[in-house]
Amino acid sequence: MANNIRYTKAMLAIICVQLHKAINSAIHDNFQFLETESIERMNEIILFFQKLEIEKIEKIENRKEMTNAFSSQSPDNTVMDKVNEKIEESAISSDNKRTTSNEITALLEKITTVESLREIVMKFDGCQLKAGAKNTVFADGSPQSSIMIIGEAPGENEDKHGIPFCGESGALLEHILKSVALKRQDVYITNAVFYRPPSNRKPTLEEIDTCRPFVQKHIALVKPPLILLMGATAVESILYYKGALTPIHGKVIPYGKKYNEYITDDEVKINAVPLFHPSYMLRQSLSKKVVWNVLRKIKLEILK
């Protein structure tokens, strides 16, 4: 039985590689918007194999805990039930929600505009990362956009210019948006952390917690119908979720006052969608097509 399983997995891997070669030879650009029926059919076939490949990607990054926890569950809706339970537990856990100082809470409650929030963030000295950063990277784009993109933290280029997603990752992000007929000007971009960590390391829990109330207030002011959470740090900051990204990647998660104390209106409808970060996509080319398919579905079903 075990030999049969190994043989089946090996054959699936070979087929998947051949399908990817066929797709890549059919189009010169991985993100070209595919309109012909033949390519669409090929793309539908490959979706199944992409699900298998996602697990392989996660192993490369040594983030298998949540994948292993849910891989035995079937069907997919059962998996998502478990994931949603995990997210909700994290959101209400006192271990994951650190109390914001009364001073910051009182200050943010008085803020009524994005520009006022920007001024407060620029003056804020409570995060240790600021001492070593060249710039406080607040946001880019129009707050009136229906799409808000939240990344992880500034990199070297972002720190230098004070603009989120302006380096190689930014170029890839713009390419992805273009593939679904969107421009950078159509989205509003910020990060979960406003300052570059040394050597581009991942922000610590303390650094994420320090910036979180400002990011939450930012969301409450903008009230975007859709938030794209790009990378594990963004997901952890906004959804209080510390598991692997793969099980919830591309899932539409209702976002409201359960996650954000500054959202008090039950009528506010915001959806959050976790996605791989562009820097991850640069390292793992397969993930580009996974993200492209998610964005295409969002464009068709959510942003009608």
C-alpha cells in the first residue's frame, strides 16, 4: 500500500511538472491575462496540482505545523471549519492580544482622518525599530480605494524612499495587479510594521504588537471593502493568526470589530484575504500562479 502511494505521488509530481512546462511554453509571461478557451482549460486542470504543490512549498519554508494538522481532514470545507475555529480562538485569546496603553488608545480614539493618523505615526517613538530606520513608511495611494493591501515591513528600498512596496517586490506586485486589470493607483498600500527591521529580518511579536493599534485605526478610518494581507506578518497582525499561511491562503475572511476595537459599526463590511508576500513569490515561482488565480477569482466574485 505504501509503495503504491509513493508511486502515485511520484507520478503526480511528474505530471505536474509537465503541465507547468506546457503552461509556461504557451505564454511568455506568467501573469498575462489568459483569455483563450484552450489556456483556460489547461489552467483549470493545473489548479488541482497546484493544491498538491502548495504543501511542497510550505515544507521548503519549514512551516509544516498547521499543514500537518489539517492535511488529514476531508473534504475542504471541513478543513476550513477547523481553520476558522483556529482563527477565532486566536482572535479572542488574551495571550495574543496585548493591552494597548491607555495613552495610545485615548490618542487614537480622537483621530478622525488618515492624515491626522499619519502625523501621529510619524511622531511616534514607541517602537525600537524606529531608531535604526531611515524612514517611517506609512502608506501609498488613495485611502478612497476599495482595496487595501497590507504587507509585512519595509525592506531596504522602502526604508530608503519612504514608500511601501517600491523595490523588487513592488515591481512584482504591480505586475500581479496588472494581470487582473488593476493598477497601483487602484489600491491603497501600507504595512503591518512601519519601520525596517535590521537585515530585513521578520518583525518580532513585540514590534507587531506595538504597531498594531495604529494599523487597526488605519483600517477603521479607510473602511476598505477588501484587504489583501500579503505575508504571514500581515496575517498575524490583522487576524491574530500565528499558524502557517498555506491553510488559509486565498480564503475570504469577514473582518470586523471582533478583530479591531476601532470598528464599532456592525454595518461596516470588510473582507480580508491572506496571500503570499511578493518576496516569497520571487523565491517560489509556483506561488505566483496560485496568487494570480486567487486575485482573478476575487475580481470576478467580490469586486464586481
